[in-house]
Amino acid sequence: MLAIAAWTAIEALGDPPAHIAGGLFLAAIAAGSAFFLLQTGRAMLDGRAWSRSAAVVWQVLQIGVAAGTFDGGEGPVWLALILAGLAGTVMVLVLRGSVTRWLHPDAA
């Protein structure tokens, strides 16, 4: 996401002046998403219970992007399949019993 944010900002600066603000806004949204993902990963490693819901929300959003890429004709089919496959894999891993025991050690 950090690479996407940087790429979007660089591309926005090369756009006509009427489109620069929108491109920079998208870059800021991508940078915010990257920060969200970094904090979620860090919280997951620290064993904070809220990190699982944040990870699931991100995966649901990623599946939505994959569906839009597959059906909308905006991107290649292989990219949609990779996005959906990664999201499904992370969902399965995040919902495993070992992760529940990691995030809630006193409940097990």
C-alpha cells in the first residue's frame, strides 16, 4: 500500500492541474490504508484482540476489489484471482483456533 500511495502521488503530480487534487487525495487515502494495515499487523503480533476484526474487514474489502476487477473489465482476470485468493487465505488463517488462543490466551 505504501508503494501504491507513492505511485499515485507521483502520477497525480504529472496530471493536468484540474486533476492534481483528486490524485493527491487518492494518494492520501492509500497512505492511510497502509498505516491501518501496518498497525493491524503490529497489533496481531502483540496479541491484541481487535486486530482480527480489522484484518477481516480489510479482507472483505479486498474481495470486493477483486470482484470489481473481475467483473468490471478494469483489470486483468489473473489479478482478480490473486486478490481473491490472498484474501481467502488470510481469512482462513486469521479465523484458525491457534489465532484465537493467541489473541485470547485466558479464554482457552
